[in-house]
Amino acid sequence: MVERWQDRAACRQMPDPRWDAQSMTPFAGRICLGCSVRLECLTEALDRHYSDDAGIWGATTAAQRDRIRRRRSTIEKVWAETLDVIEAGDRMLLEIDEFVEEAREQSGGGGTSARGEG
């Protein structure tokens, strides 16, 4: 049987794992900050739908998780844009290599490609 992260959580003996954010924040902070699975807990909470988001998870409140989600969506957008730039650069390098090879064939020369391959 595979152990779930919840089985190792410091709060596993607490009566309600969702804890009331208003009254439990200072108490939860002391419990959560020393917990070995705090990041797994926070990750699960961040992946939840907003309607399901209540209580303390990974030492954060629902409001704190909202701020993290907004930043995360910005980071994911930047990563996607960076990937687009990298792919465009790869396509450009391929086109340059093809152009150089075509020019070499037309001139009757051999040798290596523009990037020293071959």
C-alpha cells in the first residue's frame, strides 16, 4: 500500500483538517510550519477549485492561496512565452542550416554546416 502524504501530516490527529481560518491561523501556523509535508499540502490546496478552498492548508489561508494562484498563472504565462521564443529560435537555426546547405550544394562545395556540424 502506498502511503499518502496526508498520513504523514502533522495535523492528521486534528478533528477537522480544514480548520477555521479566523480562529486557527496562529495555532495552525505553529503546526504547519514544522510539518514535513507542508509543500504537498499547499500544492493540493492550490490545485483545488476556488469553491472548495477553505481553511488552513500548507500554513496558508484562502486569501494567501489566491495571491499565490495569481502569481502562478503569471509565471506559467511567462514560461509559455519563453518556450515560444526558444521554439522560434530553433526554427530559425534550422532554416539557416538549410539555407547554408542549399547554397553549398549550388556552389558545388562540401564541408561543414554553418554551426560546424558534419
